[in-house]
Amino acid sequence: MPTSRAIVKKVLRGLGVVVLLVAVLYWGGVNALLASPWAEPLMNLRPELAQLHFSRAWTLVPGKFEVRDFQLSIQDRLVQIEITADRVHGNLHPWTLMKGRFFATQVEADGVTMRIRPRMTKGHPLEKYLAELPPIAGFETAVRDVSSNEVQQKDIRILTLEFADLKVKHLRELWIDRMRYTGDADVTGGMLYEPFLRLRIDDGHFVDQNSKLVAVAPNEVAIQNVDARVTLAEMSLSALDFASLKGLVADVKLSATADATFLNSYLTNVSGLSTLSVSGAPGQLEVAVVVDHGLLADGATLSYRSKRVAVRLPLVEVSGAAAVDGTTEDGRLALAVNISRAAVVQRDGERLVDAGNFRLRAKSSADLTLLADVDATLTLKGGHVRRLTSLNQFIPEGAGLHLLTGSGLMDAHLQLDSVPPRASGGLELTASDVTLKNRSATVTGKLVVHGELHSLNLASGAMDLSGSTLSLEGATLKAGKRSWPHLWLRAVADPCLLTPNGKLMWSARLALGASNLAPLLAIVSANAPLPAGLGLFADSANVKVEATLMVREDSVELPRVVLTSQNVRLEGALVLREVSQEDPRLEPWGSVLAHAGVFSAGVEFDGPRVSVVLGDLQRWSERRKLTPTSGLER
């Protein structure tokens, strides 16, 4: 009988033969299959889901493959993906594609590209951008055909890409939707990516020089040097919120030439200042940022320099040579924008102001996981207002006033808050050689404006200008063939509320003072007929006017008007309505009680008809007694 030792030898010999047979079958069979023309057809049994191609492939260790000219195209109902590589070495598991997943570990790849484009049904609002999306080999179009074939595709699971211990040399292209990176990067780390649904990055390290990033053309960044380490805990891409960034740890150093428009993503997505936008010539960008679980660490810096940048604000655009600096300190993120040799231009292109310097200062929390709450201050010092005629756009239609000439000096500041979107600020303007004209009179003199912007709702445009003042000094009034020199006019609006999109667009209480009645009568008479007798009192001195003014879309209401001077007292209530859509003149409706010297009369306005009442004026005025108006409270 054989001894136990002999039995062991036979068993070991048998096992050795089996192992050798398995190895031969594996190395020979699998490699023979990979080298045969049947390999690709066997791996592409569901071409509507996945298409795998290569020029050569072999294996020496079970599960570990060597592939040349690797190309994988996959799609589901939402997305199409193409991955190519000149060379791939690692643990590939192509059979996992049948379950909607591509999984690979300990992969070393060379000469890699990755393209991802979303799918859409015909008639989708974004279909016009298809030409900007990356081509995907094997899938002619990203448009989904709603047909019987599409019904079958509903069984396809959402795709997932997962890489562990990945090492890539020469990443040449990463093209996702309308964002495209081209370069020659080295990448290491791990990744889980379910397109547009979830993302995880495990100790990713990205290094490159002389590459290019286009984030929706033409927003281009030419990268001279980038070194980025990123770890990101799994986050949802379908319901992205700030709290998702708690799992972000990063160390990024970047040197690049960038179009100024790249700042718009910061202003909108990070700072929340969507009311601002930036354009202009390319500039030099330097970034050094450390992020610790969603918090920008102290010492982070951003620097941007451009010979010309234009910052678009709610009403105007400011352009000039720009210096942008961002820093973090004590958990706060500060952004400073300085524009030298600045020009302020209104939306139609007319140049309003030249200034030596325009400044924007913004601060917010450095915690990226919180909704940005930004405080920003814009300052304009020593601005030279080239032409005051640009202010004509702010004079209500039907007022009968417009500026003919004038220039001056202006200082202004504006405080912006992102949550809620609002602003406040002030304006100081001193202008000489100002000429104002209405339909019957011309006034020339020195204009001084003090503007107070208590609040501006950046969403609706509603603003509170209460306390703003205007004065005209050393003025000369010309009306017809007459001329009045050495006049003055001062006006205070308190309160003063403007609501551009409301039925009541402008409401204010005005307090005016003038050297005599001439300028006021000349301005009013241009819009509404006045009794001829009042013209005799045009030179009446020490005029004071109190009025409530309410401007609506088609009318101006004066529910209370009180005028006193040396020889005249008027008290009344008027509504001024447009004559017609073609004629901007206003017709008066209402009544005024007038006392001029020994003469007293009630004046009734009925559109173009004016009548004078000389009877029982006390009873007549009581029937028209003024009532307080509402809607003027701040």
C-alpha cells in the first residue's frame, strides 16, 4: 500500500497539473480570445449600452490587463461617456458594464481623454447648444428618440464610474458638457462619478503646465501652472447645496491668464452678487487656496490684474485698468477691486463720468458651506461728470424739463448686500454752467445735488431717496422776452419713494424755496395753463412751497399744494393727466384757492378749461378741503 507520503506527493502533483492547466488555459485561452476577432463582439453584446474597442490586449495575472488604444463609449438615458487611452494597465472589470457600472482598480493609464455629454429629448430648450457638446464615438447624437427602442432603454440602469488607486500620465482632455480642459496633466487618486447625480474624490492630485480651460465659450483660462490636491466626501449633484461642501478638503495653487468673465462665476455662485457682471481684456490670475472641510483657511489669496475690465452695475458700467485681490483672515473672505483711470458709462454707451479711481470692497464668510451673505461697498472719488444731459433719463416724462448743458464733479458711494439683494448709498454733485429748459423757460446757473439712497431693492428696483436735496444758485431765468437774474431755487424731498414696477412709481413730499415766483410759474405754465392774473405776481419774493407729489403711469397727483410768498398765497389739490399717448403734455384737473394782494379767487381746472370763482370762497374752499394722503411712509 502506498504510504501517506506517496499519497501527498500524488495529490500535490495532481494539483500542480491542475494549476498548470488552468494557467495555460487562462494565459493561452484568454489571451488567444483577446487576440482573436471575436473578442470585441463578445464584449459589445449590448451596443446601445456600451461599446469597447482596443488594438491589442493581454493578461499575465488574472484580472489584470494590458490594453493598447483603449476606447470605451457608454450611455444611459441621461448621459453619454467616452474614455480613451493610449495604454492601460490594471484591474479592469468590463463585465460590470452589464449592471450599469464600470469599475477599475490599481489602474495606470497613459494618454487619456474623457468626454461626457448629457442626453436630451428632441425640442429640449438646450438643444441649440448641441454643437458645443463633445462628440462621443459610437453614438451619433445626444438627442433621445422617443420610440420603441427608447422604451427598451428604460431598463438600462444609471451608469456609474468608479476608479481606485488611479495613476494617469498625460491627461490630454477632460470635456464635460460645455466645459473643456485640454493639456498634459498627471493625475492620481480615486473617484466615484454617477453623472449629474453623485460624486466622490479620494485624495485626488492634479498637476499640469501650459494647459487650457474653457468654461462655456469664450470664458477661457490659459493655465501656466496648476497643482491641486482635492478630497471630497460623496456629495449629491442632483440636489447640490452649500452644505455638500462640508466634505471638501483642498490645496490649490494656480497661475494663469484668464478672461475677466471668469469672475462672474465667483460673483454669482460664491458671493451671491448676481447683480454685478464683469467683462474685458484677459489678465493675469494667481490663486493659492487651502480648504478644510468647506472652510477657506486663513491666508488664502487671489490676485487678478488686467489692463481693461468693465464692471456692469444695475444702472451703469464702470471700466478701466483693474486690480482684484481676494484674501481670507479670521474666517472672513475679503475681495477688493480697484479700477484706475475709470470711466462710468450708461447702458446706451454714453460716457457719464471720468474718475481717477473706482473701488469695490466686498466681505463675506469664508465658510463655503453657508449661503453667502456679502457686504460690498463701491466708492467713486473725484469723478468728472462730462455731460449732465445723461441725467435727462431720470426726469419723469411730462415734467417738461430737460438739461441742455453742464458738467461737474461727483463723489458717490454704494453699499451692496446680497441677502436680501439691496443697496444704499449717497451722491454729492457740484455742477457749473448748467442749463435747464422747459417748454417756455430756460434757467442757467450752478447746480448742487445731495442724494441720499436709503435703500434700493435690487430685485424690484424700488428705492428710497428721502432727504435728497437740490439747489440752483446764481441762476438766470429767461422766459419769452423777459429775463430774471440772481435767482435761487432749493428743494428737499422727504420722504421720496420710487417704485419703477409699481402703479405708484414715484411719491414724495417736496419743500421748495425760491427767490421769486418767476421760475416756478414758468415751469408750471409749460405743462398747464394758468390764470393770466398770476403772471403779474411773478416777481413776488421769498417763495416757499410744500407739495405732495405722486407720479403714476398716466398721471401726476398733487393732493396737497401750499405756496406762500410776499404777495401771493395758493392752496390746492391737482391731478395732471396726459393729453394723449402721442402728446406728452399734462392737463390739470382740480382746484386752487389764490390770494394775491387784495385779490382772492378760486381757480378750477377742468383739463384745457380754466374757470375763476369769485363768490363765497370760504364755502367753496371748505368743499375742497385737503385730506392727508397715504402711501408716502418709508
